[in-house]
Amino acid sequence: MQEGIPLQLIINIYDVRDDGSCIPFNDAKVDIWQANSQGVYSGVMEQGTEGKNFLRGYQIADDNGTVRFTTIYPGWYEGRAIHIHVKVRSLEGLQDPFEWTSQFYLNNSINEQVHKQPPYSNHGPVTMPNEEDGIYAGRSTDGLVLTNAGEHLMLNLTDGQQRGYIGTFIIGVNATRSEE
């Protein structure tokens, strides 16, 4: 267990077909990984967490294309805005598996509020807003968004009162694109 403000993530994944139809991407494997309240990732030798596995996990999308994660609000680390990594892929064993990797960003003002509270405050105030992060401000990997791709990757956060925050996001991918 990692100390921090609870964050419930609800992610809905849809397969957007070439004909414009949109269906739930059920059975998609969705991975997330993030830094703890002090900006530390698990499984990183340089951070002394090799062999540890915290704040990493995956879920298989249900029939509605939905996955749910119980985690904590992520911390910051030098040189990056606060974010959560996400990967969506088709289950192994397919001849041509699909994979999409990105990051979710969180609202700057909420980041600042969270990091004034313990245990986040032990690490100090947030040093980089979203707009100064090179990945947030850059182009999308598919080239469809030329600048500020991170604007399209903002978690929709609501305050769950004593239970922390609830973050929602809808991902649309073309997992069955034909290569004709």
C-alpha cells in the first residue's frame, strides 16, 4: 500500500471502426502505472525500488469496454508534469495484436491543492505545470495532433469528498483497422 489521496479511475474503451461505428472494446487489456506521492516508481533500480511492484496493474475490459482501478493521486518528479501512464492492447494470442500507449494528465490547480497536503507536501510543491511538459506540449505519436496533445489526455476529475477523487476518461481507438 502507498500513502496518498484515493483516486478511482474509470476508463471506457471503444473500438472506432473504419465505417465510423463505435463499439465497446471488451476484453481489451488496460495497464496503468504511475509515481507514488513522492514521485517514485516501483521497479526502478535507480530509485531503489527494483523488485517492488506498487502502483502498477492491469484490468480486462468488461462487456461495456470499461475498466476500474483503485489507486492514489500521483506525485510529481523532476522534469515532468504529473501524469499516469496507460496502455491498451488486445489480448495475447492474436495474429495481429493491437497496442496503444499514452498518458493521462491531471488539472494543474488540483495538482497544487493535492500537493499542499500530506504525504505529498513532504515532497514539496509541484515544479512543472502541464503546459511546460515537453510530452504534454508536443505532438501526438500518430501525428494527428501537432501541438499540445496533452490537452486531449486530461482526466475528468470529480471530488469524491472523503473518498478522494474520481477520474474518468473515454479512449477511442481503431483496434481492427484493416491494412489494405
